[in-house]
Amino acid sequence: MYNETITKLEQFTDIVEFERLCCDILSGLKYKGIEPQSTGRKDGGKDALLINEENKVVFHFSMREDWEKKMFEDLDTVKAMNKAFTNFVFVTNRATGGIKKDNLKQRVKTEYVMNLDIFDQERIRVELDNNRKDLREKYLKISKDSSIDTKIHEIYDEVKNGKEINFEALNKVAKEIIALQKEYKDSSGIQIPLDIKEKIQINKLSNTFEEILKAEMVNFHEIDNYLRSGLLNRQEMSKMLISLKLIYLKHKHSFDNGDQIFTAMLDEIKPKKCSDEDYGAYCALLCYFFHSCEVFESVVPR
């Protein structure tokens, strides 16, 4: 699933700022008193140190994709220093894995006689998303109170009870969507992934959106029945789909991920004031057409 913090960690390119981010995170945990060593420049084989009565800790930070190779290069450098460090802390913005980390800890303990502590991207994400949103905002430029995150959770809170949508509400909402776009434009060039998981991944949709989709599926049978009922003729149905596609195309170039596109589309198709029942119908229809491959496609970078 898409996660903005993970994405921005992987895209980080400024080594100086990355080392500062690492030191700021670690100093707030069990490594209070960490001392950076010539951040971003020659550091004599150590990015940071923490020396106290109990331990001598050396830190290395890396943004390389071949993080494991880099870690052992750093371990060899530390070993050659002959400083008798007790702990080696390695921080990487890359994904690792629990079993691999356990095996590496044992290997480092045997070959280098040091305790290994690895902070990978998921461990950093947990800290930034839950405890250090100030650092997430400072270094990754993700707001502490992301409006999109707030909106997508508000939508989930509205739909999670799985309230059934009736024909009257669906018909009212469908007619209002049709009225948004009266001019016909060719949308045949849209290429849409067929697999639901592929669509979620390509459109960079969050775990919360997936939960919204699951909650809305209780209404999909009723929407199917409505679309077959004849309350909308073929021309009206075509206009509704075209209207949604055009609104999608309007927003997909303006945002970085699918949650932003989804909330922008919802804001555009629903009036500022509407009943809870109508709001539910707007959400259900938009999710239905996402699920049935009628609207969403891949997000094109700006």
C-alpha cells in the first residue's frame, strides 16, 4: 500500500539532511546524547558516536539501495579503527526484513563482536508517523495534520457502518453528476488496470482507502440493481461515466496520490451541503466505479 512517509524516505537525496534526521530520531529514543561526526563530510569512519559508562556506540547512516553491502563496508571500517565499540547502529532508508535482521545481528555478534541495531525505513516510518510528526514535517515536508489524511479518515468514519443506499438517493446523485458535465468529450484513450490490487497500488491509495472500499462493497449489489433498473437510460449512464472520467482527468495531474484525487473528486461532485444519505450515495458510487474499472487509472507524475 502507498504510504507518503515511506515514499519520501525512499526519494530522499540530501545526505546531510538525512544524517540530521537520523540523529534527531535516535536522540529522542534510547540514544540520547548522540554526537554527530562532521555531518555530510569526512568523519573518520563514524557518522555519529555515543560513549557512556555502559556502552561505546558507533552509528552509520546510508541511503544506498545495496544497504547490506554498505553496512558491512562500514563494519569493516569500524573494526579497523580498533576502538572496541560495543554497539553498531545502522540506519537505512531502505526496506530490510525481520528474518534478515535477526540473521545479521547474529553474524555481526560473531564476526565483529558487537551488538547490531538496525533502523530501516519501516522502523523510521513508525517513529515519524506516530511520535515525531514534527520531524516528519521538518525533513519530509509532510504536514503534522495532513488535510488529505484527515479527509480520508472522515470518509471512512462515514461509511464504515455499511449503511444501505436506496434507489432514490442513487438516482438523485446520479442525475446531479450527469448535470456537472454537459459537453461530450472523447475519453476512449484512458487505459485502466483490471486488477483491483494493481489499481490500488498504481494509484497510490492508502490502507484507509482500501478499508473504505471494503465497507462500501455492501452497497455494490444495490448499485448494480439500480443501473439495471432503467431509471437511467443508456445515454444518461454514458454521460455519468464520462463526467466522472473527465473529473478524474482534471485532478490526476494535480496530486501525488490516489487519496488526494479521490477526495478532490468527491469534493467536486457533491454539493457543500447534502444529507447523510446523499453523501453516502456519492461515496458509494465513486467507490463502485473505481472498483469496476470505470474511472481510476495510473497516476501520471506532474
